[in-house]
Amino acid sequence: MQRDKSLPAISKERHKLKYRSTECRNCYHPLDISDQYCPNCSQLNSTKKLAFNDFFNEFFAGIFAYDSRFYRTLGVLLFKPGKISKDYIEGKRVRYANPYRFYLSASIIFFLLWSLTPEVEPSIELDSEATREQQTNTDSIAAVVRKENPEISFLLPQADTLKEAATTHFYMPENALDTMGFFKSFSTRYQVFSDHYEKTETRNPQVALDSLNYSKSRYNQWYYKKVVDIEMFGSDSDLFWNYFYSKLPFIIFFYLPVFALFIWLLYLRRPFTYMEHLIFAFHNQTTWFVLFGLAIGLNSIFNNTLPSWIATFIFCFYLYKAFRKFYGQGRVKTLLKFIIINIIFFILAFIAAVFSVLASFAIY
């Protein structure tokens, strides 16, 4: 078996005839002395013991082999829409990187760039000042009314009354919740837990349930923890969204097979298998990662979102050309199916986003 010419030479010493064997060390396949590689498993036919330089030669050979396919794959992927997917399903695979590994590499780089992008946080200082000013004005008006109209001062709330109202919290015994319907019980339990957390700031569900005299069931503990999470997210929403964004690579990875199923249904009469549609979807998603990864970097440099809009238009045109190249249909059919696929994509994306947010919150 001839060695792939795209691979760099490893070590000439290990190729010498004096180190050749008549049996493969890996799969025990019979070999001839002239065989440099095993025709069964492709391992190098050499009995030479591994030296320090051999180890590093093999290590860098693997890296350069991947890099050569990486650059070739990236060039074809970006500038010849649909060609790499078509070549891959036709069996021309050695020249390109594995679509799943290439997708994972692109997604890691994209989400790393995304996480490093600075965000502008809205200022709430003015709102807080306005609230304090409004409260001061309200207290001043109440004081003036009491002074000039003492006969109706009893109608105005007193400071002690306000303080008492602020410390009064809603409570409902657990056995009373059992007599309610599901939705009424659900909302009432939420109010009880929310008020208790607001009063005590107790995050431990077991301690809180002890104080409320509620059973320490798994449901109660989970529910109380979610109530605490909601209260915390209300004061700092970044806690949850950072957690959700960290799961996006996995969400998108598992979303693509579902999306590929709908492409398969739309092209059911075409001679493509489901796995071929899936490879096409992975290649296109990889292109999206590359384009928008570049756009994110340019957004940060120029401090505007114009590169993202340009990347969006480029990707839409790219996707149309990829569909036409890969499925080999005319302009009108391709355009109609392209529109249908995009409608399906956004519907599925919305459903997946809602489900993912709820699932992420449930396991946070």
C-alpha cells in the first residue's frame, strides 16, 4: 500500500528494509518485505523500536496531515458552495477533513470568539435616581397634606403602617394547597416560596421548607430552588444566559439531525440518504460558524454590526448556491425549496430555543 503523498515523511530510518517484518504488528496480516505499509490496516511495516525523534515526527505528521486537509476543506467550503458535500458523498473523502470533526472545530472557535466579545450593559443609575426622587417627592407631599389638613391625616399611611406592610408576607399551609387545582396550587406555592425567600434570603431548600413547615419532597425542593433562581435572575439575568450560552454548541449539534430529517422529507423523491442530507447540513452550519466568526471579530474592531448584516446576506446567497449545486435542480425549484426550508428552519429554531431555555432553567 502506498503512503498518502499529502503526509510528510516520518522517519527514513523506520522505512529501511532491515526493520521490515513478514507480519503486521497491529493486525497480524501476512506481509512481504517490500511492503512499506500493511494492506489490511495501513500501519507502517517497521519493527524499529520507538525513539524520541520518531515520537515527535509522528506527532507533527498527524498535525500537518490534518492541517493540509483543513486548509483544503476551508477553501472549497467557502468558495465553492455545495461542492464539498457532493464530493464527500461521491467518495472523495481523503482530501477533506471529516465533516463532523471540522464542524466541532469551527463551533469551538466561534463560541470562543463570541464569549470574548464585549457587551454594553445598560445603565440603571438614572432609573434609580428617578425612583428615589419620586419617593422623596411623595413623602414631602404626604407631610404637607398632614400639616395643612390634620383632619384627614388618618387617611394617609403612617410610617409604622408602611413598615408593617413591608414585613407582612403571604403564607398558605401545605395541606391547604392539596385542596386546590393544579394551576392554583402551583401559583400559590410559588407566592409562598417567593415571599419566604424575599423575607429570609434562604437559598437552601431544606432549611426553607423546615421554616415553612412544608414536606421535603423532591418536588418542593426543586420548586423552591427554581423560585430562588428566578429571584436571582431578576437581579442579574446574566447568570442564566451565560449558562444557556454555554450549552448552545450542544443544542445546535443535536438540532441539526432534526433539521436534516425535514430536508430529507422535502427531497424524498431525490436519490439521497438521510446521512447525506446530514453531512450537507453540517457543512452549511460550519460555513455559518466561519462567516459569523469573522463578522464578530470585525464587529469588535469597527464597533458596529454592519459586518454581521453583510455576513447574513452572503450566507443566504451561499446557501441558495449550495442547495442548487448539491441537489442539482433548476433555479425555480431550488428557490421554492430554499424558501420552504428556511421557514421550517426558523419554526424549528423557535421551538428548539423555547424548549432549550425551559430545559436549561429546569436543570440549572
